[in-house]
Amino acid sequence: MIVNLPLNKFSSRLTQVPAQVGSRAMLYGAGLSDDDMNKPQVGIVSMGWEGNPCNMHLDDLASHVKAGVRDAGLVGLIFHTIGVSDGIGNASLPASDPAKASECYQAGSAVRLLLEQDIKPSDILSRDAFLNAITVIIALGGSTNAVLHLLAIARTAGVQLSLDDFQTVSDRTPYIADLKPSGSFVMEDLHAVGGVPAVQKLLLKEGLLNGGCLTVTGKSLAENIERLPELSSGQNIIIPLSSPIKKNGHIQILYGNLAQQGAVAKITGKEGSYFKGPAKVYDSEEDSLSAIEHNKIQNGDVVVIRYEGPKGGPGMREMLSITAAIIGAGLGSSVALITDGRFSGGTHLRCWSYLSGSLFRRYSRSCAVR
């Protein structure tokens, strides 16, 4: 469906209004032509920076996006935002694959289609779309960070989504991907056997996804994956749903006296469902690392790190160091870790994060988690 609206309805406020002399002068100075002034402008955000392998290639990919935007008859303008290290995305196509440049180039025509059909993020970000996203994350064994991010996106979009929705989806979705950190393979291996689209096709076939959700192509999810191939025959990365790694999801939402408002656990099936031990309480990640270095954490302990969440640790930094230190000390299978902060997606030990509730900061020195 083509919507009869000018594609440059927003950028024309700068390029077509005679009073915007300063704006027009700046755009001409930046190299735009008279013809460009009549075109829609598209902002291309890059999280590129040179200090992280997750981000060091993103400026190059942004240039391919800009070329695609230009060839679609639009004006692409690259700008930057904070170089967060989670710039990997949820796609299985490796950043170093030559096809990645082509994929980015095609974003130009995709953006033009969105403008032509007046499809906005709010049109795509439905509750069912969020539930689909959670289902794929659960099936693939994705990071607990997804809980934090999807709740934030849903709140911004005005969509009702809660911690309990993650548990509901987790209860009905089997964990079927033998992927690291708890499994054997990486996302590049999954790409070689069909990638995320093939997994979506499997989940849709089994009735676990809503195929009617609108996507950025202007088509439904079901229409997008209809002609795509299924998972390669003989592959052993995605386990059959009839004999999954775990019959329900690895993301588990817990409540209790330490987390009246909820907590998020990553349970892949190797950790067990019960752990009890003396609590070793620390008020920062640095204090807990010092305890590891001085052999103050022993087998059977529950390491508790407070004040790393929204209160006390603004920004909720990714606490990868402590989990790596515990595993490096040979305690990965015999120690549990609880925090109001945030763990890395690379974590693979008994971890409970995002604990919410005032009692977490005042509780006793013993701990049992079911």
C-alpha cells in the first residue's frame, strides 16, 4: 500500500521553508545540492568506535547503508551515539561476511518503502511482536539483558509488557539451541545452517510465533519467511522440539523475600534448581573481586553484590569481571551469584540478577534460592 504523503514531510521543514536560512546554509555547506534539498533525509546512526571489536566495524557498515539510501533517492546523514559494546545485534550473519555490506546497502530501499507506506516503529512494536521476540530469545538461549532492553523499549512504545510475560513465554518455549556460552556452537555456525530466519520458520510451524505481526518489509512475519529455507538437514545446532535441551526456557523470573518486585535467573539446565549456602555480601563488584583474589570465597558460598543496580550503580554496568573471576578460580560449578546489577550475556554459572526490592539491601547473611 502506497500512502499519498510527501516523503520529506519532516525534512522539508528545514529544506523547503524560506525562513530556515541558517539550516539551508549549513546543509549546502555540508555538500547537499539543490536536488538534494527536495529529497527526504534519513538519519543513519552509528555506534562505531575503535576500542571494541563489537563496534570497530560499524562506521564502515554505516557507509554502506548511506550508499543504499542515496541510491534509493534519499539523502543519508550519518551521526553517532554512545559506543555501547552490545552493538553485535541479534542477526546471525557475521560482521566480517561479505554479504553484510550488501545487507546494509539494502537498508536504503527498505527505508524508502517504510516512508512510502508510512510505517512507523509504533506500527511494528505491538505486544505480539514483543512476545515473538521473547520467544526467539528463549529458544536460542539469549542473554538476560533482553529482559532489561525489551521492557525499556516496550515502555517507550507504550506497550504493556512485564516480567511475568517473560515467565509465561519461558514456560511454553523449549530451549533448543546448543549455543555458547553454555553450549558448543556460535552464531556463525547457526548462520551456516539457516540462521535466525530458519529458527523463526521452525517456531512458526510449531505455533510458537504469531506470523501475522507487521515487519519492516511491510509484510507479515509469516510472509517474510515463507520462501526461506528450513534448517539444513543433519545440522545439530538446533535440537528438535520433541527432545529439547530443556523443556522450558532458560530465563526464569523469581520472586521472594530478597526480590519482592522480581529477579531474573539464567537457568540452562546444568545449574540445578536449588542452591543453599552462606552469603558473602559485597557492596561493589570491586570488593567481590578483591575477595576472590584473597581466597575469601569458597565452595558452596553465595556471592551477593549490592548497589550495582539503578540505585548505587547508575548505568548498570555489565559485570563480566566477577563471573570470569569465579570461573577462573575453579568455583564456577560450586558458587552462586546474586546482584541487583546486570550480568554479561557470556555468563554461564548460577546467576540471579536485577533483584528489585528494598529488602535486598538489608537481608540476613544466609541465603537459599529455589
